[in-house]
Amino acid sequence: MWIEKLTGDLGDKKRYREYKARVKNLPEPYREAANGLERYLMYLGPSDDGKSLIAMLSDLADLFERAVADGTPVRHLVGSDPVEFAETFMQNYGGGSWIRKERARLEKAIDEAVAEEER
């Protein structure tokens, strides 16, 4: 459809709005924690793959909704290191981000330097 070429996948936009509504319905402090994780994941997550991004955010909402239903405290959900939790969570989803691309570029540069050094 030509309109989707201009605006992007309309289905993804609908699913993103549904995700936002789900998070908005979470009680505090779960809502605040989910919003914080979303900011981090949007910055470092699969930014060039809308399907992976929507799947990741939808799974995040599922996780927090289950935690609310089970009465699991936020700290027990994310552990003592929220960054480690977010990084581990994010590894389950494809797509690239600028940080992932730069990490890969750094690894390649070091590998090439080591290979050159060994010659």
C-alpha cells in the first residue's frame, strides 16, 4: 500500500498504541519502571526493525502485567541491576541499533588489528 511507504506499517503503529495503553493501566510503581525500561530499550533496542521493537515492547508489557497479577515486587522482577536486566531482555530480539552497530564495528576493527599484527 503506498500510504504505508510514506507513514510506515500502520499495524505496528496500532500495536504500539495498544502497548502504551497497557502500560498506562499498570499501577504505580510498575508503570514508572516499565516506562523507564521502555526509554532505555527504545534508545538501545532494535530501532531498525519495527516488528522486533513491537514484539519486545509487547513482551515487556506482558512481563509487567504478570508481575502485577502475581504480586511480584519491581525489584524482584528486574533484580539489583536494571541495566543488566534490560540488556539481557533486549538480547532476545533482533534488529539493530546504533550501539549494536558500533559494538560490531569495534569488534571487527580489533579483530582486523590483531590479524594484521600476527602477520
